[in-house]
Amino acid sequence: MKKKLRKLYYFTLIVILGFGGCVKQPDIQITTPPNIEGDTLTQKAENLAEKTLYSNSNYYLEKAINLFSETGHWEEVIRNHIKIGENFQKMDKYDIAIKHLDSAMKLAMSYSSLKQLDIAANYQKMAHGFLTKGDFDGALESYKKALEIRLRIQGTQHPQVAKLYNGISQVYWNMGDSVKGKEYYNKSLFIKIRFMVGLRFFDMVKNYKMMDKGEFEKTNFNQAKNFFSKALALNKDGHHPLVADIYENIGIIFTYEGDYERALDFFGKSIRSRLEILGEDNLPLANNYHNIGICLALKGDREEAVDYLQRALRIKKKVLGQKHPGLADTYYQLGKVMLAKEKLEEALKYFQAGIGATVPGITGNDIYQNPSIEGRFAHETLLKLLAAKAEALSILFAYQPDKNHFLDFSLNTYLLSVQLIEKIRVHYKSEDYKLYFGEKCQTIFDQAIQTAMNLYTITGQDKYKITALEVSEKSKAAVLTEALYESRAREFSGIPPDLLEKERKLKEQLVVYETDLEREYQASLKKDTSEYQELEKKYYGTSDEYQKLIEYFDQNYNKYYQLKYKYPPISLEEIQSRLSPDTVIVEYFVGEKNIFIFVIMADQFEAIDVPKEQAFEANIETFYNAIKKIEEKTFVELSQTLYQKIMAPVTEFIPPSGKLIIIPHGKLYFIPFETFISSPHSGNAGNFSQMDYLVKRYEFSYHYSARLWLYSLEAPLVDSEQRFIGFAPIFSDQSKEGYVIDTSTLRSGKDDDDTEARSLVIHQDIFSELPATEQELRNIIEMFKGNSGNATGFFHRQATEDAFKSIDMEQYSIVHIATHSLKNMNNPAMSGLVFARPNDDGLQNDGILFSSEAYNLNLNARLIVLSSCESGIGKLIDGEGMMAMHRGFFYSGAQNIIFSLWKIEDKATSALMVEFYRNVLNKSRFPSALRQAKLRMIQDPFTAFPKYWSGFILLGK
């Protein structure tokens, strides 16, 4: 069974800054006789609160408030509202506490600035409580209420304001929004620097503690250990309370790395430090025991692990009470240990207890009760508990296969988990964290699909295989889908044009800053520069303004909110209704143990699962490289192997000359399915023209998901007239200024014999020449002229990024870019297409259309052709797909995109493209036109190997 570490959660330590008192504002003096009865009730309430009888205390405080209100003792009314708020905080009833603090605030606005500061302090306490239990929305709301008060009374540079900024930064880090997390931390830091000569120890540690979360998530252990080592070096005496935290965090890192003995050594140092400073029975000590339990479980010492986890649970119950979200993680870990010991009933009891501790109003002992996912609680904690519970139920069925209800309830629990994943993803602001979160959740999608397919096999009921398809769809391109529906929401929600224009400009500016930041970051690694910090400041400011505008849309335009977050559910019937009889969608989900294949036809639906061999992913990589490197024997062998695994099971459902829409998953994004050889003995050895490639049987196109295929069908129809525009920078070493031609000013050109690949070769800003692109584009324009079509081409130095962006692209149905490409696997936003270097250094654009910039284009094209190398290759995000150049063009409105999977020779590319356009102008559909062009190249023995013809594929309809 695959072992996982729990997501690390760090308690936020509130450290008092010793920088003077509050800035006192003059209070309005209210002279009224004393209210003795009210004072007596208040004192009685305080005595009861000291005995932890908070409900009784609130009863007398309410009565006192009524009396004080009647006599105009508003200061006492405010004070008692604050006390009630404090009581409810201690009872873990934060929502009611906030109502009383809000009531106090309304009165304090008129009567007492000092009481406003008391209220701010209470909002801060509540924010910390929300943060501790994982309610990040509640924490952010409370922190911001406190911040509003302190900014108004104490100004922008007060140390307490710095504390609030630091708290807000930690909320954003926990929410996965690293941009805002860093922004608010820097705000806090700038204020602290004004009051200190250098940073004190606790500031450094809190910085490292906050930053280490991101480092853990990215598995950058060495850098995280470096942070903590620096923090330890700053503490000379070794007795600071945060030293125990550092020891514990180092222990966690060693646990991640599998060095359990060293981890236990550092956990032991942390415990000794805590016992010396804090004594017994405190939450930090409970966390220590909890982490030791995890380490021991991973080490295989399960009995001892249970002992330490039980110690942690005992302390948490003593400190937090029997039902508190802080208990959930320990219940989860105990359940996982029991699951490993195959004590399934005990595991289920622990998981349910964790659910009961996490969600108010749910019992912790009925395993057949699942919670509502609405409301404020630790959503990610609940997600892992639900997934673990579903897994335990599924395993329980394996032991008792006659009891289908175990498996059925397991599926229901998985489906609730999937709903929760969608809910959590929406609340994350950072796209990077949305993508990371989606990758983490692939195991849940895999297990949910497997459970649904098991039920389909057992019962034969179609509803289960349909459920499996629906889960597969929800796992695919979720971040892109959300972005597209948000874009559509802005368009159709009635938001005024001036606000939409403001949103567009802010978004464009953010892209500019992101690009500049990446470049300046590389420069800052080599030299000390302040430019990077200045750019960061501009970026954060613009990002904050953009987020506030989007929040304004959410709050004030209900239709926008509904369209953005409530996009239509996946419907098999709707998908089938849009398919022609000869078109088949084949969708894949590559799980840990099985490959799931969904075959959707106009009148039929099938779901198939096939076992996945351990070498499956490695075979895909080897196959991909065999095509690129022309390794003939390896290609033939793996082509047939992969065909048998992922295509042979579905060919019986595909009509002759059928049209296939392939929806890949995982590493299947790297391979063109049309290269598979269906017959092992087709043709003579080495005669690749005679090979029985699938492209000879079927027409292929690709897409991110069936939902997005439907989405593209709903795009507005483009003018049926074929209006073409093309760009070919060529990068000739000749001193050509460039030229623009259209169908009325055609000139002849020469056909250069060149085999240069369209990949980027840079030496002092000189790009390798692509002579065939000039003839390619001229030939295409000439064909359009012969068909009375409208075509325009930009060549040499006229083919600039500024020219590309300044043209109204909505007027063109086909856009063709023949150029070099940049591929950045680590940072896909920095992949790009290279245009001619601008003649004027003062121009806004630098000559490279980066992937991030493509998202801001306004396209209405039926087709975008990226006639460059590796324009479809980038960072593969499991579930989301390939983060490459074509993604931005699809977001910007292109209905069909042709892109490449590897480096293809200049002349071979030109020949393929010219043939493709010839077929388009003969009225062939785009997938058919591309297929015919490939078949033409297969006929030529010199270009019959897939390296030359299969690298370009079509995403679209």
C-alpha cells in the first residue's frame, strides 16, 4: 500500500513586539451615573468565565448589556460585547463571537477609539483560532477587520500593523497563494525594519518557518534545511522557544527524506527543549509526539507509532476538548496505521472520529454518516479523511465480497471527495497551487474511477461506468476549464465595458511584469540588483488591484459569479448528441494499476479497464525518443506494444474510416496515436511507406477533455470566408528590411534547400536561418490567391511581435506562424515563439511572444498553426495536461490549433504545411486535411518514417 505523508501544518506562534504602546486618541466623554446592578452582573459573569462556565457567563453579560444600554453606559456595553466574544472564542464558536465583536465595533466607532483597539486585538485572536483549525477564509476575514481598525487609529507603520500583515501572509501561504503570501510578509518586514537595527531572532525564524511550507511542497529539502540552519545560528543560547520548532522541522525534513533515525534524533531534541521550557501537556508537545508517530509508522514500527499517536491524542483532548478540529490529523494518522495493520474496522472508527472532529454537527462514531461539505472548516483535512475512509471501505469489501454496500458507500464517499476537491480548488487564488493541488488529487480520482468500474463489473449497471467517465472528466484540465468559464462569465454577465477594459489592462500588465521578473531574477542570481525588488513591488501592487477587481465582480454581479463557478455538469447525452455517426471520442485515464479507456459514440458508450504494466510510462518515453531519433527497430516494437495495450481494446467500436478524438492523460500527451502500427507484419522490414499506421485507417484530432471539446463547439461561428494571415521572420543573415505581401502584390521567391530544424539556436542574438519558411508562406499565399482567398504575409523584419499584436486578429480565420520556438520545461510561461527583432528599441514588445502573453490575445480564428519545433511540448502536469504554447492560444479563442511534438526539419515542415493548406483550400476539414498531408509524406520513402510527418497534431474539432 502506498504510504503518504500528511500535509504539514505549522501552528502560528504569536510573538509580542515590544515597541511601545498604542497611539491614544481622545475619547468622547460620557458622564452618566453608575449602573450598580449592571456592574454586579458583569462581575458575576467574569467570575463564571474564570471557572470556564462560558455559557452561564454570557447569560449575565447579556443581561448587563441590556441594563447598560438603558442607562447609556456605552463603554460598558462595548466592553461586555467584547467579553461575550471572548467567551464564544473559547467555546470554539467563532461565527457568534464575530457578531458580538461587530456589534461592539459599531458602537466603538462613535464612543471609543481605545475600545476599537481592544476589538482589533480580539479579531486577531479569532483569526489565530481560525488559522489553527484550518478555516483560512475565517482567518483572513478576521485579520482584515483587525487591520482596518489599526490602520485607521495607529497608522500604516505601527508594529501591531506589521503583526497583522505577517498573520495575513501566513493565511495566504496556507491557501496556496504564494504571491500574496510573500507580498504581505514583505509589508510586515518593511515596518519591522524601521523599528530595529537588523532583524531579531524570532523574525528570522518566523520568516523561515513561513517560507519552509513552500519549500516542503516543492520537495526542495536542502534549501529548507539551509533556512533552519541559519535560524539556529542566530540563536546563541539555545533556549528560545522557537528552537524546539526548528528541531522539529528538521526532523520532518529527514522524515521526508527517509532518514528516520536522524529524524527521531531531532524530534527527541525538540521534545527535551519543549519539556524544559513549556512543561507537560501542551499542544507543541502533542505535535512532537504526533510527528514521531508518523516517523515510526513509516519506519515500520507500527506498535510504537500507535503509542506516540495516542500520547498526542490524549494531550490534544485535554487541551482542546473531546471534539475539536485539532484532533483530526492524529485520528487520521491512527487510522492509516490501522489500515496498514489490516485492522479495517478500527481504521474506519478513527477516520470517522476525525471527520466528526473536523465538521460541526457530524457524529464521530457512525461510519455510514458522511458530512455536508458546506460551511467553514478545514477542507483539506476533511478531504484526506474522506479519501482514507473510502479506501478502507473498498478494502473491507475485498475481504467480504458478498457485501456490496461497503463498495457502494465507498463510491459515495469518493464522489463526495471529488465534490470537495472542486470546492477547494475554486478558493485557491494562485494558479500554481491550483495545478499542484490537482496533481495531488489524482490518486483520489484514480481510486474513485476504479471503485465505480468495480461496481459496474459486479452489477452490470450502466450508471457506474457513466460515473467513472464523469470522474475522469473532472480530473482533466480543471484549471483551464475554470479560467475559460471565468472569461465567458465576464463576457455575458453584464459587467460595464469600462470595468472589463480595466480588467483586461491589469491582466496584460501582470503578464509584462511576470516576464520581466523572470528575466530580472536570472540577472539577480549573478549580481546584486535592486531592479528585481522594484519589479516585485509593482507586480504585487498590480496583482492586489486585479484580485480586488475580481472580488468586486464576485460580490456585485451575481450572474458573473454563477457563470464562473456553476458551469454545467458533464452530460454523456449532450456529448453523444454532438457526435456524428462516424466520430468517436476515446478518453484515457492512466491510473496506478489500471488504464481506463472510455469510448463515446453517438449511440453507444463503453468503458474498459486494462492492467497497466510497470514499464508502461517508460515505454511511452522510449517510443517518443525512438521517433525523434529515428530508431527504427525500437519504434516498430513499441508501436505494436502500445497499440495492443491502448488501441486494440477499442478498435471494434470504431467504424471504418472513422474520425477519432483522442483525450490523453499523463504521458500519453507525448505521443501521436496515428503512428501506432496495427499489423505486426505490414510491409517489408525498413519500408516505412508500407507500414500499417493507424493514420491510414482513421482521422485523428486531440483535446483536453470532452467538456472542453463541447465548449469549443459553442464558440461563435467565424465568417466562412478563408481569411489568412501568416508570419515568417526567417532570420536571414542578409540585410533584408522585410516586406509585407497580400494576394494582390504577390512576388516570386526561391526555394532554398535547407534541413535546419525550427528550434532555437542563439549566439549573441543571432538566430539560425529558416529559409524554407519564406517559401512555405509564399506558396500558401499563392494558393489562397488561386482560390480567390484573402491572404496576407509578413516576412523578415516586418514579421515582428508588434505587428502580430497590433493586427485585429478577429478578422482572420486562419493564423500561421512559421518560426523558431523557445521551450522552457521548468517555467512554461517563458516558452515562446520568436518574431523578428524590433528595429526600434523603444517598442513595447521584445520580439518573443511568450506563452503567458498568448492568454491575452483576442482571437476568433478557426485555426492557429504553430509551424515551429516543440510548440506542443512543455511541463506535463498530471491531470491538467501539457503546459505548452498552444494552451494560451486555445484560451484566447482559437478553435483549432496545430502544434508540434518534437524538432522537425525546416524543409519537411514546409512540405507538410503546403500540402495541408492545399487540402484545406479543396474544402477538406482541418483533421482530414492534415491526415491527407501526412499520407502524402508517407508515400515518399524519404519522409515515410514518423519523425517527418507525425510531429504535428491537431487540437480541436
